Amino acid sequence: MSNPRFRPAPLALAIAVFAASHALVPQAHAQALAAPVAIALPAQPLGSALNELARQARLQLMVAPELVAGKNAPAVSGTLTVREALDRLLSGSGLVATVDGSEVIVRRGLASGQETTLPAVKVTGQAGGDATSEGTASYGARAASLLKGSDSLKEIPQSVTVMTRQRIDDQKLLTVGDILMQTPGISKSVSFAGNHVYLSRGFDIRNYQVDGMPMGYRAQGGPGVAADTAMYDRIEVLRGAPGLLLGNGDPSGTVNMVRKRPLEEKQVDVTLQAGSWNNFRAEVDATGPLNESRTLRGRLVASYQDREYFYDISHSQQPFIYGVLEYDLTPQTTLAAGYRHQEYTLDGPDTLGVLPRSSDGSDLGLSRSTAIGPKWGESKKRVDEVFADVRHRFNERWTATVSASYQESAWDGVSMLYNGTINPATGTGAFIYPYIGSDSYANTGLDANVTGRFDWFGREHKLMFGANRLVERSNGKSWNGFADRIALDLSNPNQVGWSEPTGYTRTISSDKTTSEGIYGNIHLQVADSWKVIAGGRVSWYEYKSRTNGVNAAPITQDHEFSPYAAVLYDINPQWTLYGSYADIFKPQSSYKTADGKALDPAVGSNYELGIKGSLFNDKLNTSFALFHIIQDNRYQVDPDYPTACPASPTGGSCYVNGGKVESKGLEAELNGQILPGWEAQFGYTYNEQTYLRDRDSTGNASSNEGKKFSGSTPRHIFRAYSSYRLPGEWSRLTLGGGVSAQSGLSYSNSAGVTWSQKGYAVWNAFARYQIDPVWSVALNVNNLFDRSHYVDNANQVYGEPRAALLTLRGHF
């Protein structure tokens, strides 16, 4: 952290700006509430009418359910202030409303001389400390569930971003990949068939969770099947080493995908969409109680998408269904079980827009509509998933949860792939060869944990402990006709003369990865303003593989300990300083030393120092962090045995521990409600990565040493998105938009040829109009200025050109 770029002045300035704006916000809230707005409420139950008014006027409503039970509200419409609308709704009900900032508290009217004791209050649509984002109409999260509980972002001493349901809906982010590419600090490494890898702080993210349970890399969707976000309430992204939560991997982070659950009130959403390149989608989301006592609740989400793409000849169909039931076995115990089925059928080449690159590093300048591959190409993929969990609340302070999930996915495809590079002068040099393949995957996850609070020495503390296990299996068959390759003709990339492949080299492979461990941490409130967190995880890991009937040596790691520690200091109720340490190990036991021993794992250590703020009655989250990551003990070729390792029966290299890389930088983020009706998210990341120590087979410094180790991670990433609901007579209209900008990327091969992509900014915009209390219509335009750019560092994948999407939504 000695880099002179890291100076405290920007942080002090940010604090001063937020403090000044915080002082002005109560006045802004009062002005906004006093302004007349267009209100349209039909006659309905009083509770529903108050909820709808809160949604239309962007308010937080607090009302005890028993106060409104059995009461009805009259129809209210016109241009009214919030106060006027409340008075009309509550007329004759015996209830009154108090407006405090953007909060509305409804209580019984009091006769003269009565005590002013309020009844128990329930926060409608806010669920108290619950992390659920649905219904909050906000880009800011109240809490995150990454650490098995429901912790405010201020309590988590690492960089965390929560993409809420409102943000997902506004920008029409339909896949987890869409969401990640709008998340601060995340970049992408592209691949054929859509199996992209996302990165944080220069390292691959291969650890994904569902409802806080580790489910592996394929949890984001399976073999190229992007998980449909219609099933999720929110996506939580932690950046930095996640060793407390997951057994092994890089110090990149983790993504927690939190499923929607049934609601206690009936609700149906219907969505119809039509967009550029014949992109059509329909979606329905229905939820509510299934018995009179409301102890049984259900939810069903289904969608169907039929679309073409900006590149030639590809067409896909994507049906999806998700269902979940919740049953209260007792007032303290809830059982939930659900199922998901998703399909993806692609007609056309399975390269999904990936293009060949030049032989000299220049841009080939191919049309953005170019696709390489035959029209007869086809790919079929599916995912089936079942899950269940039981949550028992011992009392208001202690909860135990047991979860299980099984995901099965499969892929079958036939196409043509290519290899080689193109000579720009002649247009030759790359070759096409036929390919057929099929893969199946099965992931089984189990997790059990206990969370709670306890008193000790006059203070309240928190404890979390548990255990989990993940088993990932895969079976694959592939045939390629590399020997039958033909020259690629760029003037006819979908050449009619290509025939479906025959006569291939055959490969049959399978593997099994088992990750399991016990984990826990304790939050000690050591003083009024000081908190210390200590914990860790003990992990076991095993990887077995088999190719064409031959078993490879297993890769194992036993009782590997990953510590976790942090200190937090509350400057005041709004601001918290923190410092934290976390690490994670990466198994390397497949690499053997000269005496036949397995290498020690590489360990990625994440040091982080930051400040987090929760402003404007917890509606606006802010954070600023400095991070420094060291991954040490990476494998290196043993210079004494570079080609003839005595420990290997087939020769090859021996290895030693010794490689070392560094990633450091800063992150700043703001998300949530700035003013009533104005939601925003802004995030900036600066990241430098370097090979600190890297040796070649002779033991000398390699050409990598001192260079950047992640070609897919920009040094600068800025992402912003905002929406604003207009006041007064224009309150039916919401306008918004944002930008995703990054600095340039480059990639160099072993021959020293370098491909590069300049920095770029892509702007998006949307407008939504509330036709009536039920129906709304929205128009989203992505890449508003039609910026031509590549999304990878090797000039192989174009970003999508300008595209429009029209959405009609009904909320019943």
C-alpha cells in the first residue's frame, strides 16, 4: 500500500461531500412530499391501497397488519400531495398517518387524553432487517446474506455489491452474465459456446453460490446455459478472497444468487417484450398463499424467449420454468422446496460471434454481423435443478438452516471450429475443422449452519458456524476432425459446400471434484464503537479424472486452513472504518516435485482497508476500499528437471513452488436512493496486477516478470446507472440510463504478437411510463451511440450494436 497513488485526500473529500449532502436531504425530502403528484388508486382493500400509494410516491410505509385488516379504501385519483392522498384513503377508518421524511407511519387515531403508545409495527415491503430486495423499488440493498445471516453492507468488511431486483428490472438484465458486466470491478474473458469466465481483481471467479450454498462454476447456468434472472431476488457479489465461504480457488471473489421466494400476499406479474433482431420474450410470475392460514405459500415463474442475434444465421429458443413452495411446519420452522428447468436450443454455429484474429496483431475489421460456421450447426442444452431447505428459529436471536441442492445439465452440439490466425494481406492462414460433442454435469451441494447473537460482558455479539460439501461430476464425449481441416474463406464464412462432419478422433472423459469443509466466525463487540471479527475455514479437496479409460493421479488437499480476520470502527451511526484479511488456497497437487511429492497449494491473501457509509435512513450505501492481493507459491518448472522428471513415468517436467503475483488498487461505490424518486449506482475500480516472480525452465526470470498477469482485466472500470421518477404531473414517467466504461486491454502470445483493444464507453438509456396502477410500458436502448468495440482483449468478439427493447408489464 505504499503506492503514492493511494492518498487520503479523495477519501476525505468524498466524506465531506456526503456529509454536506446528508444535511440537505431532509429539506429535499420535505419538498418532494409536498409536491403534488399524479395518483391513480382504484377502490380496494385499505392495506393494498396504502402499499400502492407507497410504491407510486416512493415512500417507506409502516403499518401493523391488524390495523388495516377488513378495512376498504375508496378510489383516489388526481393530482394530489401525499398528505392529501393519505387523508382520503384513511377517511372513516379511524386511522391516522404521520409523515416523517420519506417514511409514513399509520396508527390508530387517538382521543384526547389517550396514551400515545403505538401498536407493534410491521414494515410493509421492507421486511425489517431482511435482505430481500423485491418490492423495495430501490437500487440500494438493506442487507446481504453472503455470510449466512442478514448483515448490513456496513457490517461486512470486504467489498460487496448487491444488484437488486429493481436494478435488474430497470435495465432488463436477463442473465447472470448481464448483471456481472454491470457490476463494479468485474470483467470478462470470452470463449466459444458462451462459456465465459468473469474476473475480479485480475483473477477468475469460479465459485458461485445459490442462496449462500456453494454450487461451483456451472451454477451460473450450466454448460453455456445462462441462468435466467427471472428466478432471482438479487445477486450479491463479493470481491476479494472468499476463503471463509468456499474451500478453494483464486482470491477473486464469489457470486451469491438469491432465489425469489413466495410472498404472503397474492401477486401476479406479466411481461411481454419485443426487441431488435427479432428478439421476443414472454414472462409470468405468480405468487401468494395457498391456504387460508397462509402457512402454505407458492411461487411460479415461467418465461419463453425466441430470438436472433446481431451476427449472422444464429437463432435460439429458451424456455424456462421455476417453482417453489414454502410450508410453515410450526410457527418457528419453515420448509421450502423448489424446481427449475431451463432449455437452450441454438440453430447455427455454436461459436456465438467469436471471430478469428489477425497474425500480426492488427484489427481485421470484419463486419459486426460476421459469424464463422455452417448453417447446419446446432446446439442443445438443458438444466434441471431441485432444492430444499429447512429453517428453524429457536428464538428471536438464533436460527439454524439446512440446505440441499442438486443440479443436472447436459449439452449436445455439432458444428465446425477453427484454429490459426489470418494474414491480413492474403486473408488466409486459419482453418476450419468439424466438431461433435456432448457433455453432462451433475452438482450436489449440502450446507448446514447456525447463526445467532449472545450477550457476554454486558455486550451483544454474533456467532456463525457450519459445514458444507459440494460434489461436481462431469462426463464428456467429443469428436473432432482436425485432420480433415479445410482453409477458412473469409469471403464466404458460411460456405454452402461444407458438409456435416464424419470420421473423427474420439475422446471420452469424466471427472469428479469434491470440496468440503467446516467454517465459522465470531463478531465481538469489544467496545461501543469497536468490533473484532475472527474466524476461518478448514477444507478438504479431491479431484479425480479419467480420459479414454485411463485414470489420472488424484489431486488432493487435506485440512487446509483459511483464516479470516477484521476490525471495524464506527465513526458514528452512518460511517464505519474497517480493515480485513482473508485468504483462499488453490490446489496444485497434480504438479510433482523431483522426489514425487505434491506441490503445496498456492495461497491468495487479500488485505483490505476501507470505509463504508449508510446514509439517509439506510437508503444510500457508500464504500471506498484499498486492496492488496498476493498469490504466492504458484507452480514453476524445476530448472534441474525441465524435461525428464524422475517422479514421472512419462517424463515431462518436475515442479517447485515459487511463483508470485500481485494485484492492488482501489474501489469506490455508491448505490441507493439519493432523493425520493432518484435511484442510482456508481462504481469505479482501479486495478494493477503484476508478475512479481516468474521463472522459466532454466530458472531465470521469464519474460512475464514485471508484466501484467491478467489480459482480461482493465486498469480502470467505471460503471453507472440511474433512474429518476419525475415529480408532480409528470410522476407517471421515469427516465434513466447509464454508462459502462473501461480502459484498454491487450494480449500477447508466445511469439510476441500483441493484440489490443482500446478503451471504450457504452451508454444505455430507458424510459418507463405508468399507464395506470396495473400496466406500464418501457423502452430500453442499449449502446445508445452505436459504439463499435470488442469485448475481449484479442479482437475476437464484438460488443452488441445499438439495440432497442420494448416492454409491456402488468402488475396485479
